[in-house]
Amino acid sequence: MKLLCALLSVTLPLCASAALAQVDPWEFEVYPAQTLNRGMLELETLNSTSAIGHQGEDGEYGSNHMYRTALELSYGITDKLEAAAYLNLAHPNGASLQYAGSKFRLRGSLFDQGKYPVDLGWYAELEWYRVPQFDENELELELRPIITRQFGRWEIDLNPIFEKPIFTGPNRNHGFEFGYASAIYYNYWRWMSPGLEFYGGAGLINDSDPLNEQQHYIFPVVRGELPGGVEYNFGLGIGLTRGSDQLIPKLNLELERFIGSIFE
């Protein structure tokens, strides 16, 4: 309970003082500071459904009953640097499966794991949306500092998110938006461990939206490793504001394999 209070005490004040960044519904995932080892290849699929969502407005697709999947390919360039590419697909209510966008990112860790009281990392991503019904901003930059802390079996991961449309789109002249992805896990069994994940967006840093228009979610989750080395993360997201979808089941699956270094 003390650990949960500590996590909330860090996350919620940031939400109150920051401002509307829409939560990325293709990526309900919290990143630790540790990256893939050199030569490791990871295949991952991130899936979610807005079981109780919103209707579309101004030509955009509504989230209600929309199924989304992101296909991710990550590779460990070094022991402290990885690169990844994503393909985002969506099945809007009453429509066929559609291409929604692509993402490309680098993620790094700053120190050897456990060397300091907290493990630190960084994350930089370009998001490219070619279908305006999903996102009116064609190109966006996302930056995240990553903080991880281990307390025995307990693990806390904090990902403050700073996002800005660049070059094109109606919001390209706006400043950075603020969001967050954070989690607390109790790593008890390798095959199944419980946790809580928190996601949210509060808006432009210098122009906060009213709380009822922001998006904030809490996900009770279980995660672990299945036979064959497939890791999973299953959760049920509960929207905490009127601007949030009210119920979002999610399932992330990933498989890692060593293929060797391709950069000498």
C-alpha cells in the first residue's frame, strides 16, 4: 500500500499541473529502464478494444467498440540501445480492418541495472498517421524519460510523456502535450504476477484542459510467461473521467529470440 501511495503521489500531481494529450490507444504498455540485450529480436502484438467508448465527431472515427492492434518489431543494437518499428491497425465499429499509422522509436538505458537507487532510461519516437480519421496530426514526436525502482519483489516504472505535432497538421505550432504511463508490479510467480498500470493525458503543458475532458485510466493487470517463452500482459482498463473510454480490455503478447548482432 505504501508503494501504491508513493506511485500516485508522483503521478497525480503531474496530471494536475500538466495539460490534453490523448492517450495512445495502440500502446497500453509501460516501459522499464532496461532495454533488450544486444542481438535480441522481439516480436510483440499489443491489442485493445474500447468496449464502452465514445462516438466519433468532426469526421473522426469513434472509439466505441473499436478494436486496435499494433505489431511491433524491436532489436537490441547494443546492451543499452534498442530500435523498434510499429504497424498500427484498427477495426472501427462497422468497418473493416484498416491501416492507422506507423511508429519508429529508439529506447536506451543510461546505466547498468542496479548500479544506482533508480534505473534511468530514455525513449524517442516518431508517430506517422496517414489516416486523418484516426489522428489529424500527420507526424508527432514523443519523448519519455524512464524511471524504474525495484523494492525486493516490487517494481515501479514511471514514464512521463511529452508529445508534439511537428512539420504538418493543425496543431504543429502548439507546444508539448503531457501524458504519462506508470505501473506498479509485484513479481511473485514467473508465470503470473499482478500489477496496476496508470495511463493519462492532460493536455498542453501551458494550457491545461478541464479535468472532465482529460483521459485517465487505471488497469488492474496480470503478466507472466507462458510455455514456449511467450510473455503476456492482460488487463482491464477503467476510465476515470468523462473524456475517457469507460472500459478497455487489453492483451499484449511478446516473444524474444537471439539472432546475433548485425552491427559490428
